[in-house]
Amino acid sequence: MCKCKSLSFVPNFISLSRIFLTAAFVFYIFKEKIDIAFIVFVVAAITDFLDGRVARYFKAESVFGSILDPLADKCLMITSYFVLGSIGIIPPLLSAIVIFRDFAILLVVCLCRFLSIHLKFKPLFSSKINTTIQLIYVIIILACWSSSIDVPSIMLHGCALVVGASTIFSAVEYIRNYYWIKNAICTRK
């Protein structure tokens, strides 16, 4: 295992690049250059899987990285689902479910930091699976939209149901596993 301190910036750079890739994705969507938006989103999705692995490989995990990585994840997911939902490419209800879950997680983390509640917030396995499913769904939707791939709408609706169910399941898992936060917040009042 490499312990190269000079390479410790790499995972944070990868996470930061995801935020810039998210902005590029939105730009190309609104310029109606869907094929380029598709490529940008795929690269952003790859960075989501890459940054944590690189940080662990180089033993370069940091407090900054532990904040930047989930922030970049939420930026990509909230933005992509909001944009694609608002222009009618994905069901608006699905968009709302994904966005609500991610905003709720961000709100809890910010509230705990504000109230000085020690929160060792570790992503759950169901959340990692959920993120993967959400990313794959957007990739499928963009692939269909950017090319002449003709996928039956019933299959796309089925995929949307899987994403919705996965997102709700992940939200319930967070509520179940981090229920103690509610008690900690209530005792602060």
C-alpha cells in the first residue's frame, strides 16, 4: 500500500472535478448537446466510484475529503435529477423523491455540525447501492435520449420504480440507523 503524501491531493481533486463536471453536464443539457452531456455524466459517475478508492489506496483520507466527497455526490445527484425532472426526461415524482432524500441528509449533517453534535456519518451499504442504481438510471435515460436506442417505455418505467423504491428504502435505513440524532437534537433545545 502506497503512502505517498505528495499524492494526497488526488482524491480531493477527483471529488472537486465532479462538481465542475456537474456544471458542464447542466450546460450541455441546456445547449441540447445530449451526447456530450451523456459523456460528461458518465465521467462524473466514474469519479464518484474513484475518489474514495484512490484516497484509501494512497492513505490520503482527510477531513476535507470526507466533506467534499459526499457534497460532490449530492451536487451531482440533486442537480441531475432536478434538471432532468424539470424538463420532463425523468418522472417529476422520482426527481422529487431523490432530491428530498439527499436534501434531508444534507440538512441533518448541517444541523448536527451547527449544534456541535458529533456525527460520525458513515454511508450505509443500502445508500451505496442506491447511488449506483440512481447513476445507472440517469446513464440509461441519457443513452436513450442521446441516441436512437429504442427502449420500451415500460422498461424505463420499471427502472424508475426500482430507483424510487431503492431511494425510499435507503432513506428509511438512514432514519433507522441514525434515529439517535433526533434525541440528541431534542435534548439541545
